[in-house]
Amino acid sequence: MSVHAVVLLKEILDWELPPSRFRIDPETKRPPDGLGPMLLGPFEQNALELALRLKDAGVVDRVTALLAGPADSVDALRKALSVRCDEAVHVAVDAGGLDPSQTAELLVAALRRLEPAELVLAGRQAGDWDHGQVGYLVAERLGWPAVGLVWRVERDDGRLLVWRSGVGAVEQLAVRPPAVFTVTSHPSLQLRLGSVIDRMAANKKPITRWTPEELGLSPEQLAGARRLELASVWVPAVESRCELIEGEDPAEVAAAVLGRLEELKLLTRPT
Amino acid sequence: MIVAVTWDEPRLGPASREVLGAAVRLGAALGEEVALASLGADGSGAAEEAGGYGAAQAFVVEGDHAASGSEGAIAALAELARDVAARVVLLPADDRSAELAPRLAERLGGSAVTHAVAVDVSDGRPVWTRPVYGGKALASVAAASEPVVATLRRGVFEAAQATGGTAAVSTRTAQNGDGAVELLGSEAPAAGASLEDASVIVAGGNGIGGSDGFTALEELAGLLGGAVGASLAAVDAGWAAPDRQVGLTGKTVSPDVYFALGISGASQHLAGIGGAKAVVAVNTDPDAPIFSIARIGVVMDCRTFVASLIDRLQSAP
Amino acid sequence: MGTVIAATATRQVHWEVTGAMVAVMYASLGVALLVFAYGVWRRLRIWRLGRRAVVWDQLGARSRRMLAAIAQATVFRKFVPGVMHALVFFGWCVLFAATCVVFVQYGLGIDVMQGGFYLYFQSLTVDLFGLLLLVGLAIALYRRYVVRPQQLEHREPADALLLASLFLIVLTGFGLEGMRIQATGDPWANWSPVGALASLGVGRIAGDASLVDAYQSLWLAHMLLWHILLATIAFTKFFHIFTSPLNVFCSTPGPPLGVVAPTDFEAEPVRLGINAPADMTWTQLFMLDACTECGRCEAVCPAFAAGQPLSPKRVILDLRDAVREAGRDAGPLAGGVVKPEALWACTTCRACEEACPVAIEHVPLIVGLRQNLAMEQVSMPAGVVEAVTSLEAREHPFRGAASGRTDWLEGLVVPQLDSIENAGDLEVVYWIGCAAAFDERAQQIARALVRVLQHAGVRFAVLASQERCNGDVARRTGNEFHYDMLARANVETLNGAGVTRILTHCPHCLQQLRHEYRAFGGRYEVVHHTELVAALIEEGRVRLAPGARERITFHDPCYLGRYNREFDAPRRVLDALQVERVEMARSRSESFCCGAGGGHAFFDDADGGEKINAIRAREAAATGATTVVTGCPFCLTMLASGARTVATAERPLQTRDVVELVAEALVE
């Protein structure tokens, strides 16, 4: 019995784009085209690497890469094929205008048409909108359990053991598949480079392409799935965010720094 | 009803008071009352205090929610939210609510808004501001359907003020999940653990001046529950082991706080700390490049700063 | 010794050598030659496994190099081994010639062994050279077994056997000569001084006993020993007699040096680097047999010196042994016969090739093996994966840079190529490279150079955002696929803009633009900034006011010096600045790598001993210099890092680029 896993992919604008070059077009509420390269998102890369490791380890047998996005984001699917995903599926849609709920709707429809999967892996959040919702919404609509911020998975009889990042702790859970995991970054999850043979072959492999209509979602239905309305997007005025803490007395300065860090909830200390 | 959620809080701590404060102000603007839901161990303490900070009701949800991952908590909160006809549910943004909020919103047929840094009311409904594009921009969003489950970025919302009021406290029991997810164990990462996993990193550079300086950093890291890092300069000088090096040819780290002590901020080093939530830079040179990417800066000899910080941490209650 | 050289001076050839013995000799020679031929055929089979390679170009240069090697020029780079080998080599040559003369005399019946020729050559010269051969062998034995330098193999019994055999052959030869002289009362004995000496000894030992039996036995023994040696040449280190000079002929004669052969990705099936003998060229397989196991490559290898698991000698010998044992099926070579740690430790500095007396080219072999590891096996250090991933996404290897390629130009008035009306008016296009774009320290090199160019009134422009990484880091780490994309794209950009003359401050960019882009249709005249600045100074276009006379040493970057043979321009610039210039022990073509090459600027090796850059910084400090100056942004970073390890408050060590010193000394 072949265990099937699906990885949800997304292409976003290069997150290492220098802040000085970043702009938002107020009309489209998005960065204008061509600011920088469009790349497979960092957490999606982690999810893809985790899926491949699970395939290497025999925890899953087949991996399908699934992406809902515009035509040129197919590059991310080629990348997935070049690292030995078995199949790549493209749901053609202008993803920039969709909210997480609409994206999830498309992905769920696609998942229902694919060979039944035991595991769906998604990045913890996409580096453009940073909502961090799609993976969980997919789980809810499929009626599956979801575990977030996972970086390691092993098989234990019929269950999957996962290690995930909890609040101030690393949690280990046992999950009965099918399930959705969202994946967070971890040193072991740097996406591998594909072999040259695989990279060249990936350019020739077929990619399944579906439109929302083919998946049974009319434009009205898709519009109706929206849960968030985007009013506006803007780049805040660039000020050096560095807050200088000054003072003559080092003890006071140290206390002030600690205090500020606690205020910012970056340091939790017993109170 | 606006529901503010806290977790594992025997008393109403600063984090919870921020969420509660946002709930109270939002409630006032929408004409809704505020309820506090306290989950987890010893939740009753927080619930008792809630009334004193503007909550009209408080619920203690008993039971070991974590045992079933988030399943139990989601089910409990969903039931509670329906019972009180919540329009908005507010949670602190953390690794738990990252998973919980979108699923809860879906169960309630509503919308989730994550990492909110501000909320206003317009035309009788909340409008949320949240960072996008890795924080390079801000977006203003509104929910298309209610209830809204929102996670609030910490350190941004003003804490609730004491009102001297009281709230009715009731207890509910959480249901257990269907067993699809089971928590097997959890462990806090050891202090001085790997740099990549550390949530606090104390890193030393040229300004540390010697290996004794690094001994002080070890002490500081221990007090903060973090790990010690080093710049290439410090490793070259032999003050720190090569596996401590952060940067282009060293480790890439993403802690909550990165103390850059006596580090100038060469691009080679910055290449490793892009993931840090906040950099605290301490350097005698006010023009050092590190300040341009730091959240908090101190122009001071880093050794003096480290000594003062250690003193403070050891003496504070 | 009589002063009359009688025309009749001669000796009896084959004294007391019976017809039967001669028959045995020819028979044995026949067998020996057959075995020898078999041995050569065995080797030939392996060489034929390899791909074709061109060795018929630049015949003049190749021949000159081979003749120089035969004349012992390359061996003499190290004095004592040079003396040793020259004595053995020339001694052997003369003795072999003498044997041939005997054959001509006896076998062909031509009377040449007479008169002056007999006395001066066949007697005196041969005896002297025989003695010198013995001296050479004695030096060899002493060096190998008493001094025991680390670079020599110590546990090979064959080495001792070979030296001992040669020694015995010569000794027995002298013994035979001595016996003959004693027994025949040779009047010309003194023309063979060693033989004469031997004959005295023989006389003392044997007295009046008949020497004939002993002579005949010794003669057979001497002959058989030599024939055994002859037969086994192709199976022992002595094969280098043929393969070494031929390898010098086959090796790359001169710049371009170190150019990696492009991979044909259209081929079916595509060949990704080297993992089997059939992936190597026949010249590469041939060169494995040219190795004399001298160990000079290992002795100069910076990775080896830093305790890394790389020995260039072992790479060659392990490959040689694997291929000899398993032939076509030897392997897997990449990661198997040669371990990955060894391959990744290489900085591609070419010190090994420079030191090799028989012109073995280790680096293309190592890069070829890396190609297989990277492109087929997808096994490479994490730092390489990150750099290549960044190249793929952003066309530069400095991950996490979060700055634009042209950010450093803000505030500088620098003409951009696409805003120039007539590109033909320009003297040069200044290729900035990634280091100066993304690393602040390297940026200072570019700023200084811009100042100097503007001061000198040089008409130049930069390509700005149209540049992308030259691809060297991808190529040197075996990632040819990524390199191919970058190189083609750059050539398209440069050709499209009509660029013909390029200035660069980075030797890696230099190597790529000047040599390696040719294979992709890029033909440019490329000048390194030290060359240009030296020319500007000499043409009087730069006015300098030299400052304090500091003690400075110059570190030759590998890709500027060993790869592109430019050693003088930077020194001419420093001399124009009137600094007190001192040389490190290892300088010019023997420069010790800074450790950044071969992709190492982007990843560190596992802990070994003292790091390469620290070793070099220590060497710089030892000259007493307070500043080490170089001409490469990566050397600069590495040396600065190394300097922090070795410098003290009392003995600081600064690191600068040549052009920074010039910029500071400009008189505006």
C-alpha cells in the first residue's frame, strides 16, 4: 500500500530583498512585478525537504507537490520535481488576490481529486502575507487533525510521531493519520539541491494543471469563500528602528534594556 | 461578547493583561462586554482577577488541554464562544495560538487574523493592522465573517487598567479530543543548547577583548536561558570555539533576542542573524553598522554592560 | 698514466664471456623485453580507457618544457633531491650509453671502442659517472631512510629494493671491471680509476686464484639483475623514466592554466564529472603513471599543512592503484577511492602542480571528482549548498546579504555603462564582482580603485546591476550546471554591451573573464587592477606622495600568481610607493594560499590543525612586516581573519589591498 504525501508550495518575492528596494503598489496592494526574483518560500522549502526525507526514510512512498498560483510560479513545481517529487500539480489562479480561506478551498478541492493522501505538509506561513492559516484551514475542511510547527516525523506502527515547537518547549506528539502538519525551519531542513540529471529531467516532466472551474469552483463560489478583506497595504516610513538607551549609570542602562525587552515580550522572566 | 483567552496563568500576568486591555477597549468601541477564558493549569487565579481589569465574566476551563495537542482547547473554546455569542476572540500570538487560532475560526465559521499589531473600529466592525512581507509592510484587514479570532503581537497593546470591578466566574470542563493526537512529552531546551534552537543568544565580538570576557558571557547566557555565540573575529582570536560562530561561514540563527556585544556588524556576520526577532547592539562605536539593524542600541563598553546585566539578573527578584 | 694515447687503446670486450653466456644474455634480454612490453601494454590498456585529449597544440612550448625537465630543471627546484636525482639520472644515462657502445662493438661488430674515445669516454667518463651514480644513490638512501622526510613513502619495500638493485648493479659492474683489470693486467687500467681501485681490492681478496669462474658468475648475476630491472620497469616506479618526460609534454604548457573543461549538458548520456576511469582523459590516466611519489605536492599543500585530510600525492596514488587493480571497473572514484573530505579540503591553489617535477595536474582531477559529488551524488558541504542555492536564487553567493548589488555605489559618481553613448570611447569597463558589492571590506577596494581611476583620468564605466556572479565558486565546487547558466548569461550581457576591455580587482573574476569564458564565446582583454595601476604610475598618470616608509610584505593571490603568472605588477606598485618591501619565504609562484579558494570563502572545514589563513598570517608577521598587502578581496578577508589569530598588541598586522595604499598616497 503506497503512502502518499502532498506538499503545499507557494512562490513569493525574494525575502532577502533589500528593504531599500521594497515597494508596494497602492493600486494592486502588492509589490510591483520585477522587484526581485520570485522564489519558493523558505518554510515551503522546509516542508518540501521534510517530505523528501520522509520518502528517503520510507515513512511515505510518494510525494506530490501542489501549488495554487499564477502561471510563472510553476518554477517552484519544477524545483520540486528536480528534487524527486513524484508528481506536480498546478492550480492556475492569480494567488495574489486570494485570502487564506480561498486558497484553502482550492487546495482542498485539488486534494480531493488527487490520490488519497495520508499526510499534507505545508509551511508554517507564507513569507509574503504571513497569515499562517492555509495549512490549518485545509485540515479543518478535510476533517483531519493538524499539528503546527513540526520539524521531525517518524513512523510508529499506525501513527506518526512528530516533534514540534511549542511555547518554550519541544513537544512530541503521536498523530493518527491522515493529518496536516505545518513545518517550521530547522537546521536539518535545508532544501537539498537536485542532481543535475533530475534537474534536467524535471524540465520535461508533465505538470498536471487544473483551473478552479475544473475543480468545481466557480468564480462566485471562490469569491464566497473569502474571509478576509484587504483594505490597504503600505510601507511604513523608514526610520531606524534602533532605540538607543542612554544613561551614565551602567546599572540603570542594563535595567532599562531588560525592562524594554520584557515590555516587548522578547524576554520572559519570572515576575 | 469579546473573549480574551489566557493559558496556564495562575495570576493575570502582563501578557494576559495586554490581551485583556485590547479586549476591553475593543468591547467599549463595539458596545460589547468582555469575558476572560482561562485555560490550563491553575486557571482560576487569572479568572478571579479578570473582573478587576474590566471583564464582565470569567470562565475557567479545566482539564488537560495539552494532552490532545490543540484539539481539546479548540473544542472548549469553540463551545464557549458559541455559548457567549462571541464576536471576537483574542489570543496572544505565540507558537500555540499559531495553530489554534485559524482552526478555531474555522470551527466557528468565522475569520482568523494573525499577528495583529493594532485594531480600530470602523463602521461598527474591527479593522486590524498586521505586518506583511516579513515586516517590510503593514496591511489593514477586516473580517468578512464573524466571529473573528485574532492573535495579538506581544508588547504592542496597552495592558488593561485596574477598574476595581468584579466578574462572575464559572467553571467549565474541556472535552477530550477523539484521540487522533496525543501529547507524549515535552521538554524545555537546555540552556546553552544549540545556537539554532536558542531563543536568546548572547554573542561576543572583538569588543569582548579576551576569553575571560566569554566566561562572563557564559554566565549571562545561563541567567537568560540562552546560548553563547561569537563573531568570526572572536573565534579567530581564540576566545570562542568555532562551533559558536555565527555568520556567513558559521551558523544561521533565529532567536527572539540576539545580544550583539562588541560586534561591529560586518555583513558577513549579519548574514547569520537575519532571523533574529530583535538585536540588542552594544558597541563603543556609535557608527558601527550593527546599530542600523538593531532594535535596541547601547553605546557603551560591552564588558561593562555585561557585568551590569549579570548583576541586575542576579539581584532582581 | 702514459701521455701517449695509442690508437690501439682498447680492451677485450666480453673477456671470458663464453658463447653460451652470450646466448643466455640475448635470451634473457629477449624475455626481459617481452615482459617489459607486456607491462607497457598493461598500462596502455588503462590509458586507452580515457577520453580524448589534445596534446598536439603548442608543440614548441611543450617540447621546451619536456627537454627542460629531462635536463633536470624541475627536479632542481629542491636542491638536495635535485643533486641526488641528477647524479643518478646522468650517471645512469652514461652507463646505459656505455652498454650500447659495447653492443655496437660486439653485437654489430663496429670497432668504436678504441683510441681516444675508448679512453676518455668508455673508460674515464663512464667510471666517473658510475661513481657519481653511486653517490647519488647513497644520498637517496640516506635521505629516505635516515632523514625520513614526511613527504616520502616509508613503508614501501619496493622503494628500498629498487635503490638497492641499482646500487648492486653498479657495484657488480665495478667489481667485474676490477676483476678484469686484475686478471688481464690491463695497461689502460688507470683510465678507469674506480675499476683500478676495485682491481686492487680484488687482488687483495683473491690473491692468485683463478678469477674466471667468479667473473663469469658475477657477469651473469650483473646481467640478470639488470634484465630483471628492465623487465619490471613498467611495474615499478622506474616507469617514470618514460612517463615523466612524456607527461611534461602532455601537460598544459602555460596560461591559460587550470581552466576546467566545460560539461556538455546536451550529451546523451550526460557525463557529470569523474567517477570512473572512463570519465578521465587519457592524459589524466597517463599522468597517474608519471608520479614518482616524491611528495613535493603534499609538502606544499596548504590543506595538508593545516591538518586537513587532503594529500595531493595520495589522491594521485590512490587513483593510480585503484585503476591498476580494477581497470575499467575501478570505482566509485568520487567519494570512494578518494574520500569526500579530501576532495572538499582542496583550495584549488595549484601549489601541488607548481611543485610537481613531472607536471602532474592534480587540480582538474580534484575538480572533476567534485563535479560528480556535487552534480550526480548531490553530496557537498552545507556551506556550498547555501552558496549555490543563493547563486540560483539571486545570482550571487553571499546569502543573507540583504543588500542590492549597487547599494555601495550610492553617493559615488561612477559612470554606468548603459548611460554611456559610445562604449568604444572607454578605456576599460570595471567589473566589480560580488565581493565588493556585498562585503564592506571588499567595497573599500572598489572605492579606492575608483578614486585612483578618477585621479588618473581613466575613461571607465561599471556594469552595475547587469553583473552577476562570475560563477567561479560554482565551477570550483563542481557545480558546473549553475556555472554554465551564469557564464552564458554574463557572456551575453558583455557581448551585448560590446565590452572588449575589462578591469577587475578580483583574480577569480580575472581567471573567468580572461580565460574560462572563451569556451562560451567571451573573448575579452582583461587586466587586473595591479597591472593597470602599475601602468598608470609608470605612464605618469598618477601622482604619488609616498608616506611613511612602512615594512610591508606582499601576499601573492593564487589566482593572480600561479594561475595568471602576474607576480611583478603589484611589486612595482609597492616599490613606486617606496615602502620597505620584504618577501615571505613562500612567495611568487611558491606563495602559500590564503585558504579561500575552491569555495572555502563560503564554508569552513572540520577542525584540523591551525587554519590555513592563520599559518599564512603567521608567515607574514614573521617577516617583521606590519602590513601584509594583497590583490584579492578574498585573500584580504582571509588574511585579516588570520591576522587576528596571530597579531598581538606589540606586533600588529594590518591587511590592505595594493590600491588602498595607492589611493592614500595620491596627490590631488
